[in-house]
Amino acid sequence: MLQRLKFVYALSLTITFVLSVSWPAQASYRTTLHPSVSVSQEYTDNVDQVDDDLKESEWITVISPSLALDVVGKTKGFNLSYTPGFTFYADRDENDTVRQSASLNAWAQPAKHLDLRWNNAFTRTEEPYEVEPLPLDLEDLPRLEPEDFTFRRDRAPRSSYTSRINLGYQFGPKDKANLGYRFRSVWDESPTAEDSIEHSPFLNISYWLSPQWGTEYSAEYTRGEFSGDTDTDDTDSFDEYTASVRLIRKFSKFVDGYMQYKHTIFNNHGESEDYQIFDPSVGMSWRFAQDGNLSLSLGYYIKDNEDSDTDSDVSISADISKGFDISRRTSFRITGGSGYEQSYFGAENLGFTVFFQGRGRLTHQFTKRLGSDLSASYRRNEFLDQTPEREDNIYDFQVGLSWQVLRRISLRLSNTYRIVDSNLERDEYKENRIVLSITYTPKPFLFK
């Protein structure tokens, strides 16, 4: 814990220094302060995410003041936000806490073809999981903090900090290189949970040999370190090396085909076995509308385990995203995909994972001030490193109403229903969550 406090202190000094030396005094910068405050009342019929025979209900009140600062110039700028959430439980006051959410995003263009970005996010929450509706703008889909689809079983606060710095260089009409580093630290106040630290430098290069033929190269190294407050830690630290090369053929303005080879070396430092993944594939991408994209690949991966039998299977990876503006008042967005990944740095560390997922969102504006939304999502995880193998199916359904009561005051009522279906009976549960929130957003303060 002392090391964590030293880290947060060093981070605070770094942010203070960056803001103090970069605060612009020129009139060409636009500085805006956005304050707001919200109060929400939540009801859950399964506060512990357990079987129906054991579940208990709870009322949770959250008061969240918020400040966001935007400083924007011609070649550089940053935004800083902070939102504490003072959380009160009706029956379990031992779970009362202060949720935290903060971010710092800075960008600069030191030269015409050089772009530097630094993104930071910090969260602290006792919530076991988070359900985020699909954004209306699908370009906003990527997150700095990846979603965690593993399970938590208590309400002890969990904190995470993620930082990513990226230097991009455009050296041709379609040629570019990105050099970056990602850092993530997760620490949990539960006595039975593991803390984790991730270090990941990476390099991506796109180089086109001609207008029809292009290449992409990527390399990434990930160091994972795990620790806890008890002797029950069951995850080894590891080193992962991943590299891929892709040959691209452009058939038209909107259609590309490619051949790719991806290789992964995974070295565990402990009792878990090492392995390599050989993954050749062919695929295509199709931009069939201004906001519609489809990519599909077919391959065959071989997971060569050091001690146990080799795992292999056909790998089908697909990603689709499309927006439909049905009318002036109604829109529909859908996205989905499949593939494999490593499930580490979450509530559980479960290793090699094959996943399938899909999300959709329908919005309708009844009047200028009253709107509604309906969301659904599905995620299937197959954790192949677990004994016995574990398979989870997660269904989330959400319906909401948003009402702009006054120009600066808004109300939202939402109902989220989650179903977790697993081949391990202990992991199955259902939860119904209803949240009513009111938000006051004063007029922003503009400084010139």
C-alpha cells in the first residue's frame, strides 16, 4: 500500500508540473470550466451477485459533484476532469465509500506530421461491474480502460489507473508510425484479491509499396506483475511478446483484402506453463457506408503448450459496426465481434480467452426534451486455461428515459437487467438494477 501511495503522490506532482508549465497565457487559447452535480438513487435486487435463493436487495444513494477543464489551442491542449461520488448504502453502511473518477488527456503537434498524445484515467469504485450503453457515435467506441468481463463477489473498493502515451508520425500519404507505452495499475481493498501492474511498450507501422499494395507491422511487449495482501495469490507474473505482419491488397476505395501472420510468446514466471501461439489468417475489410464497417478473417491458430497437449482450432474473427438513422427522431447502432485475448488485470486472472460479443442501441426522441433508449448486449467468454474449462454467457438489457426538465436540469430513469449463465453453477446469477438520477449543469465558465 505504501508503494501505491508513493505512486499516486508522484503522479500528482507530475500532473501539477505539466499543468503549471503548459498553462497558456496567449489569447489564442480557449479555456472553459464545466461544473455539474448529480444525485442518484439506485435499487438492486441482488447486491452480492449470487444465486436467486441467496440474493438480497439494497438501496444506494450517490452524490457526485464534477468539474471539467478544457484548454484548447491551435497546436496543443488538454482536458482535465474529476468526479467524486459520495456513496451511501441504506442497510449496509459498512459499504459506504467515496467513488472516484478522474482523467487527464493532453495533446500536442510539435511538427506538421508529428502528433503526441497522453491519456490518463483513474477510477475507484465498489461496484462489481459496469454496463455502458453503445455510444451513438461509433467513433467513440474505443476506451482507454478496457472492459472487465470477469466477476467480483464483494463490495470492497477497487482502484485502477491507466496511462497511455503515443507518438505518431505521418511519413507518407498513407504511411505512418506509432510508438507508444501503456501503463496500468489495479489495486483492490479486498483481502482475497490480487493487485496487478502492466507495462506495455508497442510499435505500429503502416507502409504502402504502391497505391494497391500495403503492409502493416506491429510489435508489443507486455509485462504483468501480480501481488496481494494474503498468501493466496494464484497468478504468476509473466512476459508476453506479440508481433504481426500483414500484406494488404486494395481492390477498391472501400474494399481491402489481406494476409496476416501473428505470433505470440507467453512466458510465465512460476508454476503455470509457457506457450506460443502461431496464428496465420486471411481476411477482408469493407466500408459499406459512411458509418458502416465490416471486417472478417479466417485462420487457424495453434497454441503450443510447453507441458500439456497442443490446442488448435479454426479462428474466425469478425467485427461489424453500423449506424441507422431511421428517422429524424430515431436511430439504431449495432456492433459486434469475435477473437481471442488474454484475460488478465481484471477482477479475475483467467488467461487465454476466446470471445464472441454483440451490442445494439435504439434511441428515440419523443419531444425536444424527452428521449428514450433501449440497449442490449451479449458476451460469451471461453476461458481455455481453466481446469475445468469455464464458459460464461453475459446478457445485459437496459431501457432508459431522459427528460430535460429545464435548460440546466435533467432527469434520467434507467433499468438494467443482467443475466450471467455459466457452465459453473457458482458463477450464475441474475440482477435487476433501477437508477433515478437528477443532474444540474450550470452555464460553463469561459476564460479568454
